[in-house]
Amino acid sequence: HLAVIEAAEPSIKAFLKVSGDVALEQADAFDAKSADEKAALPELAGVPIAIKDMIVTKGIETTAASKILEGWVPPYDATVIEKLKAAGMPILGKTNLDEFAQGSSTEHSAYQTTHNPWDTERVPGGSGGGSASAVAAFEAPLALGTDTGGSIRQPGSLTGTVGVKPTYGGVSRFGAIAMASSLDQIGPVSRTVLDSALLQEIIGGHDERDSTSIPEGPRPMAAAAREGLRRDLTGLKVGLVKELGGEGFQPGVQARFNEAVELLKAMGAEVTEVSCPHFPYALGAYYIIMPSEVSSNLARYDGMRYGLRVMPPEGVPQTAANMMAYTREAGFGDEVKRRIILGTYALSAGYYDAWYGSAQKVRTLIINDFKAAFDQVDVLVSPTSPTTAFKFGEKMNDPLTMYLNDVATIPANMAGVPAMSIPAGLSDDGLPVGFQFFAPQQRDEVMYKPAAALE
Ligand code: GLN
């Protein structure tokens, strides 16, 4: 994989940092184990993995693709990294993303633009475009991402890879750099559904260092994926989300989605249409709740605790407040500043009830939509993204069009339910299309079976 990385990186630019020495050391340590020790490890032992640079890695620079964290070498590992190390999985390096995971194209990285291996003139999606491209270009067999509004699933859709957002609280967020804490979740990126299942079993489970971690072990996801590979879905109730599809969705995306639904039926699934009437409001509510949490979480980058510090120029009073202002002005990119300003406004006195309070009510309605839907069906399905991969620059000057790419992924984060995107063939433009499954909270295995059956 290190050789593939070397060959592919000039045209793909998925990695911010390749940790070849660390990976080889970890691989040697795995090789040195006895047969018994190896047998006691999970099935993915010895398989290398790439990590989104939103997850902290002890001794390996971690920047969240922001200038404000440039040069920061974490003194500790995220829980998921500890678990990968214990499982004998070497770490290939840190992958590119939109700064602080804010974006849908990876163009908001402060360092570089990642290219989609299917067409290097196009974006890989975002924010986890680095992890998705690394897996799609065979630079890494597996990767980790973070998903706040779709940042694992939408890049999965645009690069033809599998991407999973586990149940909120199913995978520890300890050591995941916070974007919007009530929505953030770490999850797998892979080329097959079974690989994601095996990886989620390794990284999942209770962690007392994350107060929102669910006090329960990982679900039997690999067994469900293996069962799915028998391609018998008799009795499975599948609901098509009426509100996610049709208008605004590229015809080629809708066509591949419809064909995949026919395949589910052919394997014995009972398919009906289900209405989730409040989903059309999810995007609007997300763009109030998410920036509010961003404005609070990113207050910690104050020039004192981590990374960059910019002192005011001569003639400007050398106060802490000025140092903070100059550091943040230089260290944050435009999109991050836009969200901090939006969030600060939404939370300010006099506006709080009108904006944040209303958005939270919408969030409850979305949770109730999912509950009502899962009273009728086992899994819900939709296209993952309304479009295939778009060209560089196409949506950069129009944040609202960029935001619309996440209409179908955001409802899962708002409700904390698990969801995943799997490849569903190529659209008329020759680019990958993603098919999305949603399952009830803490029932992640329920989506793994039909996903494996369909792939
Ligand atoms: N694209 C979405 C956003 O810009 C989702 C980001 C994410 O999931 N981290 O907020």
C-alpha cells in the first residue's frame, strides 16, 4: 500500500501525511506475533488503514486540515486508534478533509485539494474526501471517517466506496476533534460491506471517556453482513423515503436507485413507500444546530492551547484579546468563519428561541418521523446524494448549493440513527451513484444484511 500511495498521490492527494515508518513498525510487530497470538486477534489484524485527520493520533501531526492546528502533534490517541493498534492494524497516514470537517467537496482544506480517482477533474465529496479517495484509489484497503451531516456517506457515494455512520454513541468520540458534538460520529470507509462490519465491530463499544457512549458492546454486524451475502431477503420490510428522491435528484442517480430497489424485491424484500414529512426541514434545522455547536467547540482555538499563535503587529496593543483575534483571523478559513458567525448569531440573546429553539423542535419531529417509519418497516432507503461527483469550483462560490448536496444524509445525524452508503453502479455520466440504508437506533446490524446482499 505504501508503494501504491507513492504512485497515486501526485494525482489523488488523499493524504495530508503518510506515516510509512509507523505503519512498517506496526506491521513488523504484527508479523513477530506467534500463531496463537495472531489467532486471538480480530479478522482484520494486519490489514493497514488510513485515518481522517479529524481523529487524533499520538505522535502523528493532526491538523483537521486547518492552519490553526498546523504542527500540532497530539500527546494521546483517540479511543478508536487505541483499538486499531490493539487489533494489530497498521496506520498508513492521515487523510485530507474540509477544514474541521466543514464542507461537501474537500475543497475547504487549508492544505490541498483531493481528486476523485474516477475523474481527477472532479471532487471526491466531503468532508471526508481524503479517506474515500484513498480507498477508491486502492491506496488503503480501509479508512476511518467522521460523519456530522454526511461526511462519510456522501464521499462514499461520489467515489464508489462503502461508508457507514454508526448509531450515535455506538463508537467512542474520545479523540475525535469536535465539530458539532450532538451530531458527530466516527465510522468505517471500505470497499465491501463486510469489511465495514468487521471494522465497526473493532472500533465500536462502550467507552467511559465519552459521556455519550452507549453502555453496550458492538452489535453482530459481521454476522449480518455474511448472512446478507446469501442474497435472501425474504420477509425484510424496506421503506422508500418518499421525501428523498425525485425532484432535485439527477435522473441517472434516481435510475440506478430504482434498479437497486428492484434487486431488493427480487431477493424477497417487501418494498413500500413511507413518508417522513419533516425530512424536508432537516437541512435548514441542521444549518442552525451545527453552526451553533461549531461556534462553541471552535472557541478552544484561541492561540493559547494548541498550534498557531499570531501576535498583533507593532503599533497594535499586545493584549491577549488581540492575539486571539489575529490568530483566529489567520488560522481559520472562510467557511469555518462563516459557520462561527452563523452559530454565534443563532445563539445570541433575543434570537436563541427563534433560531436554535425552533431548530431543536424540528429535530424532535425528525426523530418522530423515524420512529413512525420504523414501526412500519425494518430499514429505510434513499439515494445517498442527489448528484454524482461535481467539478472543482462548481459549488465553491455558492454555499447554499454546496449545502444541498447533504439533503439525504443529514436526517440520520439529526436523529442519531445508523446509516450507510453503498455503491449502486454508475450514472449516465460514468460516475458512481450511492444507495443509502437507514436502520433504527442501536440496530446497526439490521442495515448490514440488505447492504451486503445488494453489493
Ligand atoms: N457536508 C456537511 C457539512 O458541511 C457535513 C459535514 C460532516 O459530516 N462533517 O456540514
